Amino acid sequence: MTPEEVIMEAARTGQVRCAEVLVKYFDHVRESLTNADWRPFQKSNRLDIAAVNGHLDVCIYWRMQFQGNTQMWWSFYLD
């Protein structure tokens, strides 16, 4: 599955309610991701996408403000 498909599946199963925003964000920075040592992209306060250790490892961090902080992580490992 592509990262986009994983995100959409998470939305379908109720794990994330903001899949369209996540997919759009991923599309926006996908061309900037390179196979390199830890290279974080923090273009918003909701999401963090990084390339790690010579393989593409996409980590999406989503923080919701709802009666305190709820923190969720999704990780995708691509050969």
C-alpha cells in the first residue's frame, strides 16, 4: 500500500478523521523527501514527515487540541 492508501484506510477505520489534509500535506512535501539521515520536515504544528537512514520512512504526527493534547503517530516504511 502507498502511504496515501494507508492514510485513507486509517480514515475509513476511524483511526484518523483528517485524512484529506494529511494526504494533501504528504503530496506537498513528497518531492522534498530524500533518502538521507534524519531529515525532518516541520511545515506545520500538526505534522512531521521525515526520511530516515537511507530508506524512506514517513512518520505523520497529528496533535489534536481536545480537552488537552491527544497525540497520534502513523509510520510507513518503504523499501
